[in-house]
Amino acid sequence: MDMIEQIITLALSEDSGLGDITSESILEHPRQGSGVIVAKQDCILAGTDAARRTFQMVDPDVTLRFLFQEGDAVSKGDELLRVEGDLLSLLKSERVALNFLQRLSGIATLTHQYVAVLKGHSVKLIDTRKTTPGLRLLEKQAVRAGGGFNHRFSLYDGILIKDNHIAVAGSILAAVQAVKNRMSHLMKIEVEISTMDQVDEALAAGVDVIMLDNMSIQEMAAAVKRICGRALVEASGNVSLTQLRTSLKQGWI
Amino acid sequence: MDMIEQIITLALSEDSGLGDITSESILEHPRQGSGVIVAKQDCILAGTDAARRTFQMVDPDVTLRFLFQEGDAVSKGDELLRVEGDLLSLLKSERVALNFLQRLSGIATLTHQYVAVLKGHSVKLIDTRKTTPGLRLLEKQAVRAGGGFNHRFSLYDGILIKDNHIAVAGSILAAVQAVKNRMSHLMKIEVEISTMDQVDEALAAGVDVIMLDNMSIQEMAAAVKRICGRALVEASGNVSLTQLRTSLKQGWI
Amino acid sequence: MDMIEQIITLALSEDSGLGDITSESILEHPRQGSGVIVAKQDCILAGTDAARRTFQMVDPDVTLRFLFQEGDAVSKGDELLRVEGDLLSLLKSERVALNFLQRLSGIATLTHQYVAVLKGHSVKLIDTRKTTPGLRLLEKQAVRAGGGFNHRFSLYDGILIKDNHIAVAGSILAAVQAVKNRMSHLMKIEVEISTMDQVDEALAAGVDVIMLDNMSIQEMAAAVKRICGRALVEASGNVSLTQLRTSLKQGWI
Amino acid sequence: MDMIEQIITLALSEDSGLGDITSESILEHPRQGSGVIVAKQDCILAGTDAARRTFQMVDPDVTLRFLFQEGDAVSKGDELLRVEGDLLSLLKSERVALNFLQRLSGIATLTHQYVAVLKGHSVKLIDTRKTTPGLRLLEKQAVRAGGGFNHRFSLYDGILIKDNHIAVAGSILAAVQAVKNRMSHLMKIEVEISTMDQVDEALAAGVDVIMLDNMSIQEMAAAVKRICGRALVEASGNVSLTQLRTSLKQGWI
Amino acid sequence: MDMIEQIITLALSEDSGLGDITSESILEHPRQGSGVIVAKQDCILAGTDAARRTFQMVDPDVTLRFLFQEGDAVSKGDELLRVEGDLLSLLKSERVALNFLQRLSGIATLTHQYVAVLKGHSVKLIDTRKTTPGLRLLEKQAVRAGGGFNHRFSLYDGILIKDNHIAVAGSILAAVQAVKNRMSHLMKIEVEISTMDQVDEALAAGVDVIMLDNMSIQEMAAAVKRICGRALVEASGNVSLTQLRTSLKQGWI
Amino acid sequence: MDMIEQIITLALSEDSGLGDITSESILEHPRQGSGVIVAKQDCILAGTDAARRTFQMVDPDVTLRFLFQEGDAVSKGDELLRVEGDLLSLLKSERVALNFLQRLSGIATLTHQYVAVLKGHSVKLIDTRKTTPGLRLLEKQAVRAGGGFNHRFSLYDGILIKDNHIAVAGSILAAVQAVKNRMSHLMKIEVEISTMDQVDEALAAGVDVIMLDNMSIQEMAAAVKRICGRALVEASGNVSLTQLRTSLKQGWI
């Protein structure tokens, strides 16, 4: 059972683990039925895989036909998904499938708004580990559906040296060395820094990626200049749509 | 393992199931440490139970001291939680615990804003089953922390007859009868209706609660008048803070 | 995996988790076979769902044909179920499926005897939480198959204030208030009482259901008279078929 | 998590997986408490291990003191177990722990009645695989608590050749050969037979144990005589306390 | 989910629980494909069941055709298995399926070399509990595929009294008595001994099997002579192919 | 429950899930005991974490004292671990803990032999995904204990473009582009190649790491020369201790 099946299992369990007393009372005998999921507002569709699996885990005999694909821009009123099968199964799956679709399409849609603003600039929108517990894989898929990119998925598929690590190791250099002694040669090393001095230290230590954390636009501009292509640069913190538009207008990005 | 431990397990697994390569490289030998979680904005605190259990499931020897309780109003800069223990354990738990606290305090804070508007009126704010998959129990706790009330938790602890059920049964009356033949006598019967005729039908069938779904304020006012205390009334759909304030000003609630 | 699949999984695991050494020795090569499950005494059939799922979880290619339905009265010698498929799968499923059918049909049959005695009287037979650990959902289905009704399924889908709760809260009234402050408005409030004074207290507190616990027939008659329709009444404890018949003969029910 | 923890987990999950709404409403703040479990009738105590673990899985800080041990004969009114700890934990564990104790003590008590009848005779009472799904390990412990012995626990820790196996293999001899080619040399071979011819066949095939299935007392007596110590003998089917007493009086056992 | 499905689940989870970033990048749209698994050296094929289930658990729509059976001797270059289906599913399953096949065929092949040496002698090759954690059932199947026999699978399907048990019980006799008081009559009793005195003790206690542990060839020969058919004999420790060949040449076995 | 706890759970379950009939018969009453694990040959110690957790998962009250650390070189006869606690718990944990220690120390010891040969050369020994199903994390720890380095842990924490991927994408360049469009910027790109032309293609596509698969020593030398530091180089296949020593003597590495 992969991670997505685990969260679907949990979601079904909390919603109908002991049954659906209303529907079971009314549907004493099995009965076929069908349903359509319709968009209530314009959005970027995401969560189709989770929704499909939700119906199929409840009842493998339910048939689904998606009329749009993951990442498609859909309009208010568009039919997204047609389902057919045992009515009790449909009623049991419906709310959970919708909860996935609504939440994940919301993420894809917001991501898409940021990506649209950044279009034509050499900047990528990337996500974080600040995801809803248990839904990371799905939320990261939704970010991609919206045109964004993923940062690391977890603490084991990417190296990010933060202030705590630097404090423990003694210096950026010491932290980078410790990591190099142990890490796979397939990974790049990223350091999170917040002052210009740390930029120099990080470059001297030979890191691959530098994250500028909670700096002002002006400080970031200075840091990017100093780094001058010697490492990839990430900016983190206080990034809103408004601020992004201003920065672009000012030529800061 | 209860539902909350299941979602914490899943969250830890997706974040550090194969380890934390950065921290493990730097912390080759066990080392004690401590940390403080501080509020970055005013909010109603929620998720304290999930956060506590996250730290303890990673390492039962970590000690936690909460400086505020679930449901407390905290201010930007307030220290919320102090943790102490093995540094590797703290670093492994931190992000997951914060993800619970941030998301759930957000829900409690927004709930509280609605509840504040409704104060002094004989109306209760109640939640729905439109929750994040896997987090229902926690999100419903957060609603209570914010001063709201819970509707049913799942399809098995409350009866709610919806349009689909009515269509299958043939009529509101038939649906109510079917449910009464099967249900526990400890439960009330709720019907979701959208026209005035259905209000009459529902009252005639002897339901305990009537949910007015997606009606206009005027229609709702008329329905409440017709019901006249013979059943509890719920209003669902299109409820925003702005609309709530307007309705109250107009004396509609 | 819902609760029923969990108990089936556990049952299969304890019976054949490491294989079936006898059958595997004799059936070195796959072989098709069939079998019939026959009633060894008159009974009310229950557990058909669990039995069906047991065979299908062992091997989705086994075909089943039930000749009777859940809740049917069957006679000694009746063929209940025909199964066909891989012989090893049938031998692995057989005992577990039978264990479900035998136990659950036993419950349905006994329930039906009580229900038969009560026929024509305005009394419903309801069950309790005193069920076999892990089989609650199935045993409650068997009670319904036998014509009985279900009390709450768990501690979260019904409110029942017992002596312990009253002691903690200080009084019936205080307990009822505490519950009302927190509970969903879809639930009724039940109080378990054992004296006539408590009946008055409960009525004053506005409870919906009163359970008379371990009272004598005479006391119960007095209590019912006092309650006089202001709350639903449940009688609990010392209810045997013999006592029930006597009480009905005496006109006590 | 061993099998017993799995069934306890399932039992707790079905009873309080989403909480205990009554107790949680009344016990808003943690509170210490204590309780005593008292025997309501004379019985052989069983299920103490499952009961202990139930309390401890809900809350490791609950303290338990058993006043009797597994297998002890206890009298109506005896205090069996004292528990102390967080009141909410006690209320959550109580019903599940009692369900284990009541069911398993019932099995031990009935077993003990049979064993008492057999006392002084060279006959052992042994159990079967006809156990409640998910509780096999516990029910087999209860049989031992009552003085009985266990037959095999599952399909993988004992060899029992039944009619189906004989039919597939072609003859008792062929079945025994197939098993000997594959089985561990640590196991004995048992065959279930129902005619005197089969007794001869089984002895010729060199089996270790012969089960006489559903034979009359007279037939069994003849079979035992024929076997004459060359194999262990089991009798299965239609064994009631009454029949056992009669058989002993007649000198058939 | 049986034990084999549990280890496959774990293996898939550790290999692709969060996806396959390389293949998913390249295979944006579903695509059918096929593959062949070819033997890279002569061996006894084992692990076919685990390999089949691995592909099917990843994707039930993958079709497999095994060209050889469990236990067959295959030659370098032989095609063993053809798979066909969704390419992403094949790439996800491939490494895990191969890891099972390679490891288990290795065990079967080595077992077969020992068995070949023993051919024509009245000695059976049996395995131990010194198996890879989590793979016991599969490794024991591989031993049988190679022509070996299984000793007990676990601590609950066979009795083996070791030095620790003898020390606790006080003597071999006391240990055997304790076991007889509790054990199923379907099991034989085995004792592990290391001196000639213990052989006599064991025989006197009536054990069924005697394991000679870490004795020299000469001591073993003497012990076998003393036992003289009164119990089955096992030899354990320091058994290599070379030593086995020597012993046979010398007529010790 | 992290991955290591899952494999330990599975290992305990297959070994003593239904109990330990021998020890439980002899140890009817709880009894304290102690034990020592001693090295039977010189080796590099590994698996200490898994062994520790095995004892503690069986019984948290067992105390352990390791006399050596993970990665230490120990000699035949050295005491490695002392355990103390309930005797039944020790007997239940012993075999599983030893199975971890023996297998993992074997891996560390062999790794160490390779690493010793490579000492003083600018070559690192790295592992693969050809690990025992379910034990990957532990086996990778053992490789590090022996002085080796880890390649990627799974399909999601490293990018490795193989022949299948190249075939699907159409060319190395197309595969690299597809991966760059989707991958995290924290990862390097590795391509597995087997001809000199592919070396050029890979360099042109800008990959970070090139794996030379199953090439002869001469071909590898030529490839390394051609790559000339523009990418990291890995050699895979046919690497034995003997071949390694020869290559070093010849100056090929």
C-alpha cells in the first residue's frame, strides 16, 4: 500500500469506517446509479489520481470517466468526472473524492496564479515541506499540476543545511564537510543563509544552492549579485502575489 | 493506534521515513538540545495534542512544556511550546509538529472570527464533512477550539437525508420511514431541503432537523417562519463573514 | 481497509498466515474444486457478508452463490452457499467463513426468539456494547438480521450518561448541561438511572431517553408511569426469554 | 504488534476510535480516578492478559492490580482487578477490557466443567479451530486456563488430513505419503476418519493420531479397541456434558 | 494481507513509496511495454511466487508468463519470465521482483548442491531459524525448491528444548515434563544436546528427536550408535559441502 | 512506525507471533535472566540499532549494554552485547536480534575488505538497489559501517537514466531534458552508458554523473580519459576483490 493509498484508506475510514447509516437504511437492496462532478468555479484541476483511487478502493467495479486531465484549466460548469456503479459505493466515495479534488485543485489554482506572474522570467516557483500532514505527495503533485516545481519531498531526498545545523557543526564549512563525508554523490548541497557574510562562507565551502531566508528585496538583489552564478539561488519567506508583481515591475527579479 | 496516531505516523513517514540525511551527517553522536515554538501572528491556538504526540512518537524521552492551552488566544511573539531532548529527535519532529499547529490554529482562528460575529445571537456555527482527508478529527477539534460546534463526524454518527436519498426513496416521507425502521433511537433525523414545499413535507414526516441548502436570505427567513420551532434549522452554503455581518445588521438572523 | 476487512484479515492471518501444511502437501499443483455450506440446524442466517468477503480476500477468483439472504429463516439441511474455485483457496477460507456464519447466525437466531416473543407489543429489542472484541459491527448486523435494533455502535455515536458520569459532574443536571455544551445537535441525550428520584431529575434536565438499569419489574412499571411519554424508556439488565414471557403475560409490558 | 495487540487495537478502535463524546464533555480537564472489577458470578478467571494490555494500550500510566490470577476459581462478589489513573482513560478502557474478561472467563468456566467430569479418567479435553475470528489465541489461552488442552492453533502448526484431503489424494495412504514428503519431521500426522475400514487404512499408513468423527459411542468403543494403542485417538462431534457423564457411567470411556 | 504480501509491501515502499522520479519524468503519458527476465547463470529457480505478486501488487493489469516453474533447474541465458503492461508499473516492479528472484534462487541453488551430495543416503537436509528477518517463509520455500526440508517455521510450530531451557527447568527430564503438560499432542519433542550423558538423559525422558549440536564427526557417530533408532537424530553446526563429502567418503553417514 | 520498526515487527511476527511454546511451557512464572552475545569470528560489527530495537520492542524493560559500537572491528570471542531482563522476553528476542547482527555484520565485513583494498586511491565504494527486500535501510547502514558509501536509497531520491529510459525517450539528450523539466534542482543527473558514443552524448547533454556499465577495464580507462573530469564516473558490474587488486596493481585505477 503506497502513501497515497494510506491517506485514502484513512480518509475513508474516518468517514465511513462503520458504515453510512442514512444510505444503508434507504438502499436496502443494491442499486446501480451514476453521478457527475461539476466545477463550481474556474480552476486548475488536480487530485484526479486520488479521486480515481478513492472510488476504486471503495468498489473496484465502479467505472470512472474523467473529461479533463490533471493540470487542465477548467471552467465553472464543466463536467469533470462521470462515475457509474453501485449507488451505495458512489455515496460512500463521493465526499472523500470531492475533498481531495477541492483541496488539491485549490493548490494547483493558486500555484498557477504565481506561475503566471513569473512567466517570461528566469525564475521557478518551488514548494516547501510546509504541507498538510499526510498529504505531502498529493500536494506536491498539485503544485506541479499548477506549473510549479518541487523542492525536496522529505528529509532524506535532499540536503538543506539550516541555522540549527550550522550552530551544531560550528560553521557553514564544518557543516558542509560533515555532509560531504556522508552524503550520496548524487545530491547537491544547499545552505540557508540570512546575511551577506554567510553568502561568502557558503561560496567558500563550495555549496551548490544558497537559500536567502527572509531577506529584504534589496538584500536579496545584493546577494544575487555577489553569488554571480556560482551557486543556484533560492528566495524564501514573505512571498505574496502582490510583492511578486511589485518586484517584477521594479526589475528586481 | 487511534486515528490521530495514524495521521501522525503517516506524516512522519512521508517526512523522515528513511531518515534525515542532513541532520544525521552533522549529528553523528547523540546530543541534547532544546527549542521554542513562537507565534508569528495573533491566533487561536489549536493542534496542541497532535503536536505533543508528534514529538512523543518520535522520541518518548523528549519533554514538552506548553505555555498556552488549546483554544487560548495567543499574540504574535508569544512562546507557545518549549521542547527539550535529543537534538536529532527534535529536528525530526519539528516540521511535522509545526505543520499540525499552523494548519489547525488557522482553522481555530477563522472559526473564532465567525463565532465573534455571531456572539449574542441564538445561532451556532457548525462545521461539515468537507475536511482535509485524514485530518477530520483534528480539524473538528480545531473548530471547537475556535468556539464552533461540530456537525456529525462521519456517515455513521448522524443521519442526514440529502437530495440523492430522497430521489432513491421516492419522497421525503419514504426516506424518513426507511431510516426510522433501521436507525438507532438515539439519533435525530435531519433532512436537507431547498424549496418551501419540501419544508412542509419534512415537517409532516416528523424530522428533527431541517437544513436549508443554498437558499437566499429571504427564502431562509420565510422557511424559518414556516418551521416555527417545530424542527431545528440549519443554513448551509454561501456563508461568508461579510454576508453574515450584513444579515445580522438587517435583522435577518 | 474497513473494520470488517480488518477482522477478516486477522482471522485469516491467525488461521493460515504461514500456510496450510496439510493441503499444500496434497495439492502440489493447482486444482479446481467446489463446495456447499449446509445448515446443520434451523436458524436465522447471518454473516453472509463476512463469509463472502473471507472467500474473496483469500482469492478474488472464487465464485460464490448464496441461496439464501441475510436474515432469512433457513432449515436444517438447506444449502446456504455454493463456492467454486481453486481448491487450496477454498480449503483456506472454509473454516474462517464458517466461524463467521456460525457465530453470527447464532446471534441472529437468538435475537429472533426474543423478537418473536415481543411481537405485537410496542417494545423494541435493542443491543449493547457488550460485544465480542473486534466483531461489533458484524454482531450488530446479526442483531438486525434477527429483527432487533441497534443501540449506539461506540462511544462516539451516541450519548449515554452513566453513574460514573453523574458522580463526576455532581448531578444529572450538571452532566446533561456539560454534554449539551459540547455535543452535536443531531444526537439525543440518554441517562442511565436506578431510582425514582433520578427519574425526576432526568426529566427536569430535559433528557430524551431514560434507561432503567437493573430495576425490578414493579419499579420499572412505576417509572414508566411517572415518565409518561416525556422521554423514551429503555430497560436494561436481567432480561431473559422466560422473564420476558412472564412479564408480557402479566401485562407488565 | 503481536496478534493480541492487533485484536485489542481493533476493539478499541471500534469502541472509541473517534473519542467518547459523553465522557469528554463531562471531563473537560484531566482527573484521576480508580475502579474495581467485581465478579458477578462464580467462574474461572481468564482474559487477564488481554484486559491488562487493553488498559495499558489506552494509557501506559494506568496502574493495575490483579487480585486473582489467570485460571483461578473466583466467587461472586470477589474483587478481581483494581485500576487507577486518568479517569478518561479508565472509562475508555473499561468496556473493552470487560468484554475480554467476560467472554474468556465464560470459556474457561465451561471448559472447567468438562474437565471436572473427566477427572480421574485418562482422557484429555482438547479444543478446535472453531473459534471466534480474531480471538483464537485468547480463546485457546482460556481453554488452558480452564484445564483443557489445545489442538493445533492453525493450519500451519499441525497436520490433520480430512475427508477433502483424502478425496483429492485418492486414499488415506496417498495423502499420508504426500504429507510425509513435505512436512517437518517434528510433526505428527493425524487423520480424521468415520468408518472402521478407514481405521485400518490409517493404521496401515502409519499415522500418529486418529480422529473418530461423529461416530456413535458404540462405534467409537470398537474403533478404540481395534486401534489398541497403535495411534492416539481423538473423538470429535456431539460431545455434551450430559453425554460425557452417561458415557463415563457406562464405562465407555 | 499475509506475511508474503507484507514483505512485498515493505520492499515496494522502501523502493518507490514516494514514486520513481526518473521514470515518471520520462513517461509523462501512460505507455505499454514488455520485458523479459533472463538467467545470468545456471541455477535452481525460486521466488517465482514473490516475483509474481510483486508485479501484481504494483499493477493488477500486468500480465506475467513464467517459462519455468519454482524448483526447475535453469541455464544461463534461459528466459524465465515475460511481463507485459504499463511501462511505469514494470519499471517500478522490476528491481524488487529481481531482488526476490536472485536471493531466493541463490538459496535454492546452494541447497540443491548439498542435496545432490546427500543423494542416495538416508539423510535429509533441513533448514534453521537463522533466516533473513521478514523473509523466513520465502526462504523456507526456497529451501524446498532446492530439495531440502524445513525444520520448524517459528517458535510456535515445533518444540525444541535447548541448553537455556534445560538450565531453567533443572534437567532434561524436568523440561520434557513441563512441555508435555502444556503442548499439543500433535507435536514431537526435540532436545538439543552436546554430550553423551545428555543422550542417555534424553532417551530416558522419552523425546522424539535429538539434535547433536556442534559435536565432532566421531562423537556424532558414537551418539547415533547409542540412540540406535530410539529417536530421530539431527546434526547441527559446522556442516560444509567439503565436510559432508569427506564424511560420506569415510562412511560416517 | 518507521521502516526499521516495520521489518522488526515482521521478523518478530514470523518468529513468535503466536508465542514460543517451548519456553512458555518451561517458564510458567516470570523469571529474570541475562545473556551475552559473543562474536564467533573477526568482523566489523553492524546491526546494533536493529538488535537493540528488537529487544526493546519485545519488552521495553530489558536493559542492553553494547560493549562495541556500530562499525567497530571486533575479534572472535569478544563480548558484543549484554542483555538483562525477563527471561521469556530474552528468549523471544534472541534469534531475531542475532539474525540482524549476523547478516548486517557480514555485509559490513565484506564492504570493509573492499574498502581496505581501495585505501589510498581516489575511488569510493558505493552500493546499489540490489538489496534484500525490506532490509534496504539496514543494509545501507551496514555498508557505511564497513566504510562504504551509499548510492541512492530508492527510486525517489536520485536520478539514474538507464537504457530503458533512453529507449523510451528516444535519446540520452531527450531523457535528460525530460528529467530536467520535472526534477528538483537539488539533484544531480546520472546516466548509465555502455559505449564510447554514449559517453559523448551524455557529456553533451550536461549530465553530472556517468555510470560505465559492464565495460572491460580497458574500455573504462578510455572512457575516464574521455570524460576527463567533466562528470563524476561510476563503474558497475563484474567488480570482485580479485579483479580490484589486479586493476590497482596494473595502475588502471
